[in-house]
Amino acid sequence: MNKYTRKDLSELFNIGKETLRYYESINWIPNPIRNESGYRVYSEEDVLRIKFIVQMKNYGFSLREISNLIKIVSNEKCAHRDTLVDYIDNKITGVENEIKKLYQLIEILNKVKENKHLGECDFLKSLINNS
């Protein structure tokens, strides 16, 4: 089994060492064991959990959402299926709503861009008039 130092994980996931300490302080990852020299040593399971956290952040999950998700899946070896499905359904709805908003923004920006007088008038006014 591989063991990783804080420096290893910091480089592997391009996150700060303080970020790892923060994850420990809020119990997103367990406190790591220490080697003979007193350095924190992380396990493969810790690496998987950190990878999960980093991916969720990259997907736009808020810290609160990540925390809730970790609580759901950490309560038991297997998360309660209904709770997890409800959580996923809510997230899907939220993502779909964000996609709709982004498509609306694309439409608005395209209308503004097509304005013959763009640059001659107030951009903000043009943006508001097209929304």
C-alpha cells in the first residue's frame, strides 16, 4: 500500500498543504498517521477521498454540498440509497436550471452582439434591454 506525504498530495492534486489541513479540520479526511519522523502520511483511501473532493469542486459543487455529500456516503459503508438518490436528483435539477440560465445568457449576448450600434451606446443598457 502506497503512503503519501502532504507534499505528495499537494503536488498530485495541485492544492495547498493548508487545504489538506483544512480538510482534516472539518473531517473530510481522517487525521493521518505520522511516520517515524513525525510527518503526516496519507493512505490510498485518503487519496481517493481527496480526489473526490477536488473533482466535486471542479464540477462546481459548493463546500456545503461537498460536506453534505461526504456525510451521506460516510455514515455507513454504503450510503442509504434513497437519501443519495434524492441528493443526486436535487443536484441534477440545479445543474439543469444553471444550463438554462447559461443558454439564456448566450441568447442575450448574441442579441447584444448583433446590435448595429454596439460600441456607440451604453453596453449595460443594451444588455438590459435585450434580457
